[in-house]
Amino acid sequence: MPKADPDPERAEPFILGEAHPGDLGVIIKVRTGGDRDRDGLTAAEIELRLLEFGFVEGARVEVLHEGPIGGDPIAVRVDGIRIALRRAEAMNVVLAPEAA
């Protein structure tokens, strides 16, 4: 499956879990939904983990890499710190687009 090129014309907020390498954004919201994920974590626990990793409003995020099978996990840079996370967790992070 070919990888999508970063979209420099993106104007609408987007979900980190749907982003591809090269995409840039600024966190505008960390949201939680559902009762539990596949590891049995509650929405509040997932939100707390993301916040502890630095996924806070205003943080700059760049998608660096994605896994070879299904694009999972993804590696991102959050305000200069590299973090790997599952796309399921990344679906909770809403970004405003940022130009390269």
C-alpha cells in the first residue's frame, strides 16, 4: 500500500491516528471515547497516559514513521521528544494543521 504524501494544503483539524509520516500539527484536544481499549484501559487511563507523554494542548506534533504492517505503531515527535504509540491511542489526539 503506497504511503500518502503529507498534505500541505490541509486546513481542517485532523486526528493523529489518521496521519502519515511528514504530517505536522499542533494539539488542540486530547479526547477519550468508549469504555475500554483492547488492553482493558479506561478512557480516563488512556487520557492520563497521553498527557504524561506530553500530548497536551499547544504541543507541536510531527509524524516520523509508521509500522510496516497496517501502519501500526506510529512514531511521532512531540515538542522534540520521540514517542511510539498505537494508532488506537493516537485516535484520541486532535491536531490543527501546521505547515512544514
